Amino acid sequence: MRFSTSAVAAALLAALSAPQCSAFLAPKPLSTRKQSHQYQQHFLPTSNPKWQLLSTVNDEAPAPVVEAKEEESEEVAVSDDEEESTEYKLVLEDVPPASYEITSSPTAPGGGDVHTLTINLGAPGHPDPIVIETGKIGRQASAAVTLTRGESVLYATASRDKDVRDLNFLPLSVDHQERFSSAGLTSGAFNKRDGRPGEHEILVCRLIDRPLRPLIAEGWRHETQLLSWVLSYDGVRTCDPLAITASATALWLSDVPLIKPVAASMVGYIDGQLVLNPTLEQMKHSRLNLIVAGTKDAVLMIEGAADFLPEDLMIEAVTFGHNAIKTQCEALEELGKVAGKEKKYDTIKPPIEGLQEMVDEKYTAQLDEIYNSDLSKEDLSSATSQFSETVVTEMEEIFPEEKASIKGAMKDLMCRRMFVKAKNEGTRIDGRKLDEVRVIEAEAGFLPRVHGSALFTRGQTQVVATATLGDSGMRQKMDRISGMVQKRFYLQYTFPPSCVGETGRVGAPGRREVGHGNLAERALIPALPTEDEFPYTIRVESLVTESNGSSSMASVCGGCLALMDAGVPISSPIAGIAMGMLLGDKGAVSDENAVIVSDITGTEDGLGTMDFKVAGNKEGITTFQLDIKCEGLTLDTMKKALEQAKAGRLHILGEMDKALTEARGELPATVPKVIKLKIAEDSIGKVIGPGGKQIRALIEDFELTNINVEENGAVQVSGFDMKKMEEAKEMITLLTSQMGGGGRGSRGPKPEYVGPEPEVGKVYTGKITGIHNFGVFLEILPGAEDGSTPGCEGLCHVSELHVERVRNTEGFIRSMNTETLEVVYQGKNNKGKYQLSRKAVLEQKGVKARGDSGPPRAAPQEMSKDEVSVISQAIENAITD
């Protein structure tokens, strides 16, 4: 096929006018440089920059907030008067009072009814109502809803299998997906399809599961699945609490026996005021990130992080969020009456008459004897297992084929007797008092080559924690619908089966590991130094080596000690503790008879009704997580648990002080040093060089570990030899001080080959540098070693590739599976470009074209070499840009 030069030129001009990108820079959906003006307007220069880290709890804001602020401060001088005016002032617009309305209309496909629930939460600053619609989409699911707030739209379904499964647990699965198309984006994967769930989506799945699972009727054994998608995302507020409410609504309207409607809300603490469902912009200034889920009667789940806030404020925040939940749940109750299906209880097996009473009568004394024996974990586990086998064997003779029911009755007895012992005697089954923490042993710096390490042991729970420091290139990058998130600090938690004496799958982290790691990570974030104070990226790993309750809080303690051992100047040590609750009636709401226990074991976690994890320093809380197995937790019970948790936290901090009182004064010798500098954005290409040659040469010549260049011109040089690092810094400054830019900036003259000229007629082995329809570009002589000048590059026209006609240049080269070609240099054309021929090499070797037995054909029309020269020149200019 022959192309006209005018058409090719037009196409090239269109390509040149399109947005350009550099292969060495990752795309950056959110420009921190542009946003830095906003930070200057809303932040006092003396405000606590650690608060900004709280925005990464839901990964809705770009991580390098501090960098953006620093960059702007280098360029703009701010007077004292201007500084006073830059303090963030919270302004909340008036909204309608709390209310809800249900409307129905026959507008569904096929003429069915569409039911719409509109909820006004009545909270200042939250003008957009929550609109829930059902009956229009997903009508084959047991229930399906769309939830809209502003321009964010979520779709959630609840479905179940018809058959009952023979299980002794609730078969519930939850999946949540944030579709990139909801924000007008496309997945960066090779096939451009949204793939497996990311870390944040896994965390949202857990947020949905935790408040709903305890409220599904006991004995439900149908496979149940909750699915939710973010279909449209306006970027104003996070959709996390909406995902909980949407899935809970779908479950409430289905025939799955959910006991009560459930809803969720988010709370921030900004400018001394609690804010309901704050915007992402407001969250950048918040000292609290709290998600609460529950019924209108009690709280079921809490997930949050704080900047050393006191316990009283936390209770106030939970109360504030729960008030919004009450409004939503009352509205959902009415929607259920209009659009909900009748709950399916007929497949739930009723309790066997007389079974529980007989188990209580025959085995209470035997169980009390085990609980009063003060056994170790292994001995208690062995005694309990033997007790269970005895109960099942003996009771099956009376109630044949009722093994699952017998086990349920036995577990109920164990829960109640554990409660009675704690309530009447003030002691637990391992002999401890209700508020007593297990024996703690901590050791820092026990691994010789890692940057920081700690071994933390609390009773029979133990973790090995390590801290690794690196430059900004070590940041954890995650693709979100809100843009690329880069985390300067991240904690990775591993729970191998060997830590509980079992065997099992080892590989990618499961949902539990992701959730526990995120919890421990949020606990430590507020204590970290700013990047200006400590320019390193920090990675903490927690390997659980023994587990008997609360390994996530042990990870907080071990991770903190590892950071201090690595020399990270944290503001204060952080410790965590897990609290439990025992109830006489496990299915009821907590009451004044509830028993709160500190530092729970695995048995207390399994048989108890609460797992409340709290972490912080001596002054306040940094993170907390609440899971409930009963119908809810009253605020009075929560207040009691927080007070008891503070006493336990202070005790643990005292034990940690025995191992390491403060961060080490010097970084370990194995930590690379870091130098930061700033270059003009249009000079980035000069530091990188063509194909990364320049930056690789700098790293090799100056014996560096890495050079990381950000799109905004921030450069980090890391290495172990400070003298060579300073020399590398000077070289970078020299490279970027020359006129003309690189990368996407202004274009200077193209570097030219300055080595010896090739000999006409000589055979060269050329490295393939470009493949096009009209021919192949090859480098036949190398350029400068430092990458300052390119090699000698020429074009082997398609007509010179072979003695026979080549129809597809790219396919022909790929079929050879080679990166080099032998070519003859034929001199320069009339525009001074090097001309190469592989055909001449083949002819010298005696290769001839195959004969053609048919009639002679007209010679195919090829592009002239003048046309090729025009095209190749245009492509070279495009590449230079």
C-alpha cells in the first residue's frame, strides 16, 4: 500500500498535538503542585502536619500532602498577616431537618412499581439527601437497590441459594467493587478490565460484613451473597459508609432473615466541631476519621483513626454518628413495609426441645471444673476438645443425627459459664483478673542486618516486627477511583498457619491479614515524623509467630518498637490492647450486667460477644475497631470499655519502655542516606536521559542506591557515601542548569552523534531501536557512556531488509526473534541521514530471491526514499518531544 506524504504528515501533526507522556514517569491523576495552593490557603504553617496523614485512612487523598506544601513555600513568601488568614475555618451550610419520604410509581420496566426512599439527615453541611430506589434494576436478585447521594451512585444486591447447606456457621460472602468507569477512568491493567479487589475494596468488604453478620437469624444456612458496585463517583465524599447502608438495605428488603435494618455514617472532627459525612476536602483538616454502623437501638461496628483524641470525645463522636443511623434505620423500617419481602424462617431448624436443658444439667459441673483449673492454652484446648467429644458422643445416643445442634447447645453453655465465673468471682478461665494484662516481654534490635527489629511477646501471642527505610521510590502505590495513592508509610501483617500450630495455605494475604495490617498501620501513623523532618519512606512488617488473641495489637506494639530501633523519631510510643465482653444472654444488647475483660485470649474472643481494639499513647487514642456478636453495644458499656482499655494501654506502654524508652539517636549503618533537591519540571528529561541512560549512569558512576525523580521536579538521591551523593547532586544541578529542557518542557537542539564516522560498504551489527512500516532504525555505533550524546543511528528501508519483498516489517522482524541485524552502511542521503542495507549483506552471502513460476508481475509501488526521509524526520522529532 502506498501512502501520500500529506496524509502521513497530517497524522503526525495530530499525534504531536496530543498530550504527551514520559515512559519513566507514572501518570499522576491528582497534581499535588496545583493543589498546593489550596493547602496554603487552608493550613497554618505551624499546624500539625501529622493530621494530614489521617486522610489516607480511606485512601481518598494523595499521600504527599507535606511535599506539596513544601514546594509552594519555596516559591511564595507568606507574610504574617497572610498566615493568619490561611487558617482553615469550617463553614457548614444549613440543611432541612431530619426527615424521610417514600414514594412509589409504576415506572419499572414492564410496568412494575419503583419505590424511592429519600432521607434528609438534618446534619449541617450535608445538603444532599440519601436516595434509595428499588424495583427498577436487578429484579431477579432477592433484592437490589441503588443508593444516590449527590452524583455518587451505588448498586447493591442480596441473593441466596435455594438449598440449605449442612454447616455449623453462616455461609455469607461479601464483595465490593469501585469501578474505574464511575470516575471516568479505565483500569491500568493490560486488558483494561477491573481485576481482583484492591486493598481498599477488601477493607470495605469487611466494613459491610461485620455489622450484618451478627444480625442474621441464628441457624440460617442458605448460601448468601452481598454484592455492591460504585457506578458513579463525584469525588466529593467517600462512598465507604454508603456501601454499608446500600448492602444492608438490599439485605433488609430480601427474604434473608435480617433481624433489624442497619445503616452507617462517617464522622470527622474539624475546627473543634464534629461533622457528619464530611467532604474529602474537609477530611484533609480532620483529626478524626470514624465510621459507625448499627441499628436504631445500638452500635454494631466502629472503625476509625484519630490524632491522639481523648476517650470522652470518642464517645461523643460515636453518639453523634449513631443519631444519623437512627434516622436512616427508622426510614428503612418503613421502606421494608412497602417494598420488603417476607422473611424466610421456615428452613431454619428450631431448637430441639429439651436439648439445652439436658446439656446444662449433665455437663455444667464438668465444665466449671475445667474453667477453674487455670490451664495453659494447650492444656485448656486439649481439655475442651475432650469435653466436646464426650458431650457429642453421649448426647448423640439420645438425639441421633443432631450433631450440629448438640455442638450449638454445648457452645451456649460454655459462653454462659464463662460469664458466670467472671461475674461472680471476678476472674477468668486462665486465672487472670478482669482487667489484668498477660505477662509482656519485649526485645528491640535482635536482628543484625535489618534497619529496625523487635520481638514482642504478650502471653502466648508473639510477633516479629521489622522496619525498613528507603527513598520515595519505595512508596506503596495503589490505583483508586480517586486517583493514584502513594503511601509513605505502610504496615504489612502476616499470619501463617504455624503460629497456631496448624498447616494451611501460604501466599497472598487474605482479607483478615489486610484488615489487621491496616488497623495496625493507622495506629502508628499519627506518631510518625513529617517528611520534612524525616525524608524516608517507611515499611513495617509484622510476622505473627504465636497467636492466642489480639495479634493485631501486638503488631502495633512490636511495630512501634521496630520503628524506634530503626531511629525513626516518632512523637511518642504507641501501644494497643484488645477488650472483650461477656454476656449472660449472648444474643441480647449489652446491659449493666455486661462484664468487660482486658487483653482477651483466643477462647474469650471466640466465646465472648465483643472484640474492641484500642491503640494510642498516654494522652489519647490513635485508632480503634469494634466488632459485636450480639444485637448491639450501648454507649454506657462502650464508655466503660474505653476507660478500662486506657488503664491496660498505659500498663503496656510501661512494659515497652523497659525495652526501649525512645528512638535511637542514629540511623543504623545499613540505612541509605537521602539528599533532597528540586529541579525545574522541564529539566526532568535531562536527569533521566534517553531511555533512562542518564539516570542509570549517575547511579552507577556515583555508586548510589537510587535516584527518584517526581513529576513535580522533586529529586531524592540515596546512597551510603555522602561525598559521592553530594557530587551526584552537583552533577544533577549542572545537567539541569543548561539552557533548554527535557521531558515535556521546551525543546532544545537535538543531541547529535559525535563519534567516528562509519565506513561506507562495511558490515555493522546494528541494535534495533525502532520498527516502522517503512523500515527499521538501527544503532550501528554506540554513543557516549554517560548518555550525553546518542549513538550513530540509521534507517534500513523496508526494500533493503531482504532480497525478497517484505510485506509486514514488524511481523518480519519479530519472526526473526532478534534484537540486532547485520547491515551494510551505504552512506548518507541528501538530507544527511545514514542509510543501511541488510539486503546487501544477504547478497554478499549468496542469498537469492526464490524463482517465480507464474507470469511476470508488475513491480509493487514502494514509497520513495524522499518520502521515507520526511516521515522518519517527523518521527524522530516526535520522539525527541
